[in-house]
Amino acid sequence: MQLTAAGSAQAVLLPGIALAGASQSLQTLQAVLSTKADDGARVAQERWQDQRTLDVGIASPITGEPVKWVRLLLPSGWTRDATATWPTLYLLHGGVAGYTIYSDNSDVAKLSADSSAIIAIPDTNGCSSYSDWYNAGKSGPPEWETYLTTELPQLLERGYHASGVRAVAGYSMGGQGALKLAENHPGLYRATASWSGDLDPLRTPDGGLAGTAIDTPGLICGKGFSAIWGDPKVPAQRAIWERNDPYLNAAKLAGTRVFLSAGDSGGFQENLAQPTTAATSDKLASLSPPVPHTYCLFKGYSHDWTDWKRAMAAAWPLLMSSIGATPAGEVTDTDCVTRPAAVPAASDAR
């Protein structure tokens, strides 16, 4: 069933599928359209894809686009009129991707089939960097960090039975985003996972500071990198880069469960992700007290879905257990280690 803000409902017939929510009254469905975030962001549309997959269109004043979609994979027992609430795992997409990418390329449907959690896969844009953009000093839309940490949780918790218990994970750009959102908003997420994220955008692969940053957000979709975080050579703007650098802010992950992974087979993107992921793991382990975490170096893997599917499967029990959902457990992949012990830290010279 599709529902729009105009109040009209249209049945979508899928042979052999009894759509969750299709038996609900139009009045109940329309009530969802009154769900608003504090700043006026609202649910504008819904589209059921199958029994447990619901796409929700959000009209927000801070995304710069009329509607942004979030895909929800709903747990067993979820109904429109449920009195229970469920924890939420937010899965963030990588660059030049969107909210269907996990359904199209990963095993998320299988992994979540028995999970007692809502899986939320939000759309941003292909180079969002999960940030409130600098916009040459003008700020304003898009404000992706605020959208993901304020608007979207409010809407899901007010209209879709999400509880206030959350975890966040992602691959590539989404992995960088998952860690920095957890760092910038302590307590908002109980766990975070990065799969092949560049976790130190201000550092060159050999550990030295470059005149300009190696990681240039925005270029991949035709934006100048300064549109997102500003110019790292200008001190006031460099502070924005530093706020968005997971390595620099690793100490803020204390009290959060952390999963880090990368592949060892190279390629330009993985040559950024692997050493910065390793350095972040080293830093977490060297803090006093250290931040316990899982670090995985997948042998023979690179910057692609073969790597990320394995990483997702490895991290899934940890993510579920962190939010009190099933199936809970620990990481058992043989290329992964738990690092509670201190090791010498990489230099923090900037």
C-alpha cells in the first residue's frame, strides 16, 4: 500500500504477499502523516515493498530535497498498532549509493530475518559525508548529521515504534559516518561499526600531514571538497575537518561497542581505509583506559561487497547484542580479534 501526504491510499498487489499494514484502516495510516519531528520534518509517503520492508518518504526542511527515503526492515510482531517498541540499527550507505543499496547487494534481509530490531537504511546523497555542510561558510541545507541524529530518530520513535536504543554501522563513506556520528553524539548509539571507512581523512597514507587532505569529500559527485567541510588549510575550517575525523576523536567512543574492519588487497579506496582503520584500532587500544573493540583485517579482500558482506555477518551478533536484540552473540570470524590491551599509539602530530 502506498500512502501520500494528500491522504490517498493506493493498494499495490503483490502475488502471494499479504502486506503488513494493508489491513489497517485508512484513518490509522493517515495518522502516520501527522508524525512530525520537532523542526517540522514529517512523513510524506509510504511504500510497502514486501511483508516486512517499508519505504518511508521524509519531507525535511534541512535536506535540501523534497523527499528523502528511508528503508525499514521490520521485525516479527511489528504492527501499526503495536504497544511494544524495538531497538534500531541504522545502516549507512557509501558514496554514490542510496537507501536500496543494502537490499540490492548485501545479505541484510537474511541477517535481519530473525532480528528483534528495526533496521533503518536512510538515503542521503552520494557525497553527503553524513555532515551538516559548510557551504562556503553559509551553512544551511543539506544538514545530514542533524537529519540522521535528530529528525529521523524522532520520526521513527514517534511513528514506527522505534525505541531510544540505537546502533549505527556503514561501509566506506558510511563507515566513516557511523564512527564520527557516534563520537559527536555520545550516548546516542550503543554500538558503531565501520567497514572499510577512511577513518582519518586528515592523514596521508604514510602518516604525514598533507598540504591538502587526502580524503576529498564532495569530489565524487561534482562538488568541491570545501563545500562540505571547508578548506583544511584555514584554521577555522580545519576545525570542521577535525570534528569529522574519527581517528582524532577516538577517545569519545569510550562506553560504546566498536567494530572496525578493512581488507588487505589494496586499491585506492582500501589503501585509505586499511591503514586508517588499523591506526584507529591502535589508538583505541592505547588509550588509558583502552577502549575494547573488535578489529578485522580480511585477507584477500578489498573495497567491494564481498568484503562488506563478510564484515556485516561478522559484526551482526555484536550489533544486535549491544542493543538488546536477537540474535545476540560475539564476533567469531577468524580474521577478527578483540583488542582490550594497550599498544603503542601512532603519532597525533598535526
